Amino acid sequence: MSHLDSTLDTLYERHLELSNKVDWGYHNLLPWERGRNFNDDPWSPDQGTISPELTVAVETAMLTEVNLPWFTSGLNAVFADAPSAFRNFVHTWTREEDQHGRILDVYLLLSRNGEPEMRDRIRKNVIGTGWNIEDSDPFSVMVYTSLQELATRVFYLNLARAAETQDPVLSKILRVIAKDETLHYAFYRDAAKAYIDEDPSRIATVCRIIPQFVMPGFGMPNFRQRLQVIAKYANYGIYAYYQNVLKVVLEFWGVLQYDVSSGTRDARHTLDQYLTKLQRIAGRQTPAAE
Ligand SMILES: [Fe+2]
Ligand SMILES: [Fe+2]
């Protein structure tokens, strides 16, 4: 077994141990006492417990999470020939992610936040459309998933803070989901680091992937408007992405400290240009203004 393989096995074992400690069941967290029959008591907009803006944020999260069958099939294909730790991780990751879409969907129904019929239509549409993984290279996907899992973690924590005064039950649900996302991030982040340590020229791939990053929900209806609402009311926008996601990942992997060799010079130049642009946009936003 190679050094890389055994490092990855250790990371997977660590994930299992930590995720078993935060294991949770949605039956414990959902406000079942709020549930009412929609046939006898039809939905109306005034029944919600949180603001329409927070509802949009939670619905967007749910609509992203429910595309899990496609994320799993994409990752399974990408990691088919990768070390076994990845294939094992995808199974464990799937069973954890599976709870996220489900708990948010049931929460929205029980609490009567958002119109259930329209949400159902969009959800079916999103899952019917599916999702295609853009890259087939395992290392590139590790870079992408590291960013995506950390972005999700930060998003859920910011949303939990925004929901605190409106519905503490929702806030708690979001914090529990964020714990899962933290561990997902840690696995991919450390796996990618092990690959970089093995071959530092992989930094060029990191530089290439980062400017292309988009969250996996970009195909859903009104995605741009949804992001604007989330930036303004859930405090997760470009500032948070730049400051709490991108900079954290770049620093952990030591991307900007690597000596630029001729092979990575172009890629690094592209990344530098992207970071300058993003920093400028983020600088126009402060957390309070988002
Ligand atoms: Fe998730
Ligand atoms: Fe996750």
C-alpha cells in the first residue's frame, strides 16, 4: 500500500469516528407538533414562521441537497478507479447528505413556510434535470468538493444565525447540518493536501479549478435572484465566500506560497487575476451590508 493510500485510509477512519459522534436523526429535531393536514387546513402565506427571504434561503438549500442521487452517481464515477478510501467515503457521505434535503423539506412542510405545491414542482424539476459533474479528474473534483463543502458549512452557519430569532428550531437544524458539512470539508481538504504534498505541481490544477467554481444549484429557477436574497438576508455572499471560504482553503493548501515554476506560471497568473477581481467585489460588501 502506498503512503498516499494509507493517508487516505486514515482520513476516512477519522471521518467515520467523528461523524459517528455527531450522528443525528431528523425525528429528534423536527417540530412535529406543528404539523397539520393540508386538505383540512390549506396553506396560506400568512402561516409561515420565518420571513419570506429566509424561506427562499432554506428552500434553495433544500433544492440543492435533494439532487443527491446525481451528486452520488457523479462522484461514484469520478472515484471509480481512485483509492478505495474515496469510494468508501462517497457511501458514508451519501448517507449523511441524505438527511439534509429530507429534514429541510419536512421542516418547511411542518412549519408551513413557503408554498408547498410550487416547491414540489421545482423540486421534481431540479431532480429531473439532474446534475453533471464538470470534471472527471479525481484531484480536480477534490478541489471542487473542498470549496463546495466549506461554502455549504459557512452558508448554513450564517443562515442559522439569521434564523435564530425567527425560529430557534430551524436554527438548531441548520447548525446540525453544518457539523456534517464541516467533516465533509475536512476529509476533502486533507485528501487534496495529501495529493499536493505528493506532487506539488498539482497546484496548477488548484489554480485552474478555483476561478471556475460555482455552487451546484446554479441550474435551478431564479438561482441568481436566490443568491441575492441569501447574500442580503442570510449574510452569505461574495464577501463571505472570499473571506471565509476561498482564503481559508488557499491558506490551508499553501497555494500562494508555492514557488511558481514554469509549468504553473500561467495557471497562477489566472488565479491571481481572479483573486484581484473577487477581492475588489468583496471589498464593496461588508458583512453588515450583505
Ligand atoms: Fe449537505
Ligand atoms: Fe456535505
